[in-house]
Amino acid sequence: MKPLRKLYSQSPIPSTQSLIPDIWMEWRRQKLPLYIFLAMCFNLVVAPVVYAATGEDFSRTQAWALGLLGLVTLSLSIYLFFVMFIPEKF
């Protein structure tokens, strides 16, 4: 049998020192997860406003969904506005 130290050093799990730069480089290439995270964080501000504005007619889940739907609609309309008026960028 191999000593425990050799088994541990040959582990397929990368060390933290090599994992952090890999995550950093992947984050720099893929922006969609970051945008989704920021939208969800922004929805933490929007959902209580929607919940308060409806006079508690909606549940918290419905207010969360309505706030997220509003954010998606707004971002899609901004994207389509730029696609229509500056098509050479896309």
C-alpha cells in the first residue's frame, strides 16, 4: 500500500492556491453568471418595493417574480433598442 501522504498529494481535487486563479480567469471570460447574480441582487431591492406598492395583495414570491420579470423586460428592451439603432456592433 502507498503511504497516506502520497495518496493525499495525488488527489484529483486541486489546491486552493490553484483553484482561485482558475475561477478568476473563468469569471473574466464568462459574464452571464455575473449578470444573473447582479440581477438577483438588484431584485432584492426591487421586490420589497413591488410588495409594498401592491398593498400586500401579492405574496412575497409573486412580488419577487414580478420584480424579476420587470428587470428582464427592461434589460431586453434596452438590448433591442441598441440592436435596432446600432446594428453594426452586433
